[in-house]
Amino acid sequence: TSYNYLIKGKNNLSISVSGSEAGAGSSIKSYAFSGPSVSTTQTGSSVSIASVTNVGSFANEKAELTYTVTITDKRNRSSSAEKKIVCYDYQPPYLDSFKVSRSGTTLVCTYTPVFSSVNGENFANVEIHYISGKTEKVKTVEGVTRGQTVNTSIALDPDDASTYRVYAVITDGLGEDGQTSTKTVYGESRVMNITADGTGIAFGKMAE
């Protein structure tokens, strides 16, 4: 990724060795790699392990991973070097406690963004989708604060008595997203006055 460290479940790890030399009067016999999920010996002048694909299986939280390579020449002289890499835990983003209410001409969405910090560099944006009939509109809230309750207000037309279906999508800086369920918010109620003075509403043939 664009980050200079591992993120659980988001990237694989590649390990390679180059620029090594055997001791005087000999040549390299083998390279031995060791570390989380790696234990292998290879031969050759320059070798690599293409990828460690199950980083997520052994890095269940923020951890410092240490990988070691030991080079041995044909006279059984050896030398080792190690590399330390930080791996951060990760969980896809979601919105907790997503609620929608209406106060007059304003839709109010209340929610708590939940997403991984990833060394403090991750971020998330929220899109509020509100739909009336076949018309869908979106309000975007950028850079929401992780773990804190957010109130997003959407102003409606003063004469708008429509019923709205509302849902939200949260997307973090790693491109992962999460969507809430859809909430229905009804428009203002209407009162029908049924009178007997000739201005009422007719039901059937005889009733007024």
C-alpha cells in the first residue's frame, strides 16, 4: 500500500536478499530465512521469497515482525541479518448506532464512525443517501472522527412532505467501505375534515 508498513489483511509481504558475498576463498552455499510464517532454505547467488500471503493469520494485532536471513558459504562460515517490520491490525469501517429522524424541514442522521487508526494515518468519509420516490440525493461528510458520535443535518424544502429512505456509506483511506441498513422517515401527517355541509368528501354513492 502507500503506507510503509504492513496492514493486516490488506497487503502481502515480500522478502528478498541481494548484495551478499561469500567469505574469502569460498562461495555461498545457502540462504536460510526465518520469521513469522517463514522457514526455508534456498541456494543461489541472489534469492527471494515471492510473498508471505497469510500475514493476517499470524498478526492479530499491532506487532513488530522480525525476519532473519542467514547466509552460509561452502566452508560453513555464516552471517546473519534481520529486518523488523511493524504490522498494524485492521478492520473494515462501519457506522455504529445509525439513526435518522426528522424535525420539520430537517433530516438528522446520528451515527458513530468505527474504523482502524493504522498508525494515526487512516481516515474515513461518510455519504448520506436520502431517497424520495425515484429521486436520490447524497450529502458527503469528509474526515469524520473515529469513535465519536456525529450529527449530520440535511435541509429539505419547506413544502417537502415526502417520505424518505435513508442509508449511509462509510469509506476509509484504504478503499474499504461499509453500508448501513435503510431507515424510513415519514413526511408530515395530513388531516382530512369530513363534514356534512356540502364541502365534505364523498365515499361511495350515498355517503358524504
